[in-house]
Amino acid sequence: MAWFRSRDGAILLSAVAFLAFIERAFLDWRFVFAEFVPDTDIATTALAMGFYVAVSGTWLWALAAAARGGRGGIVALLVLSLLLLVGLGIGTLVSFCPSVCQTAWPLGELSNWAGLVIGLLAAAATGLQLRGPR
């Protein structure tokens, strides 16, 4: 339990959460976007790419800032995990593709549940860092 409450534990769980986000992005790009965005829609593709690059850059910055002891990095890691893994995971289960989701079965289902669990763990660990001494 001490490791989970440590800064190193929070950073490691947040790094795993980032990998879960990237993995989910690959699956969404391959199986979900293809249903809604035609191959010829370059503008939408460019916007989606910009979103993923911006989020990835922010997440990497937050990991580096947290590793240097920055409170802003911890806050950013908490927000990213809650919005992009927990929020997206719950949103998927509630409206986009309720369990048992047949999109990219079984990868989509495993990805959603794993992202949700990892996101909750990362959010809890980073949240504990915010409760500690400043």
C-alpha cells in the first residue's frame, strides 16, 4: 500500500494509463473512426490527429513534471486519467457500446474495461498525492 501512495507509484500508474490511452486510440482509429469518417475526409482526420498529438504531448509533459516534483503535473495526470480513461470508459459502457461490446471483439471490450480500471487506479494514486503535504 505504501508504494501505491508514493509519488513513484502514482507516476508509474499514470504512465500505464497513458499506454492504455494510446492502445485505445489505436483500436478506435482502426475500428470506430472507420465507421464514421470516410477515407477522403482529410480535415476530420487532421483534427483527430491533432487531438491525439496534443493529448499525448500533454500527458508526457505531465509525467515529466510530476517526476520532477511538480504539483501541476500531478493535477494534469489526475485530470487526464479521469477524463480520458474513466470518463471515456463509462461513456462507452453507457452509450457508445454497452458491454458486451462487439466492436473489435474481444479487444474492444478488454480495452475498455482495462482502461477504466487502470484509469481509476491512476486517478486514485495521483489524487492521494494531492492530499499529501505541499
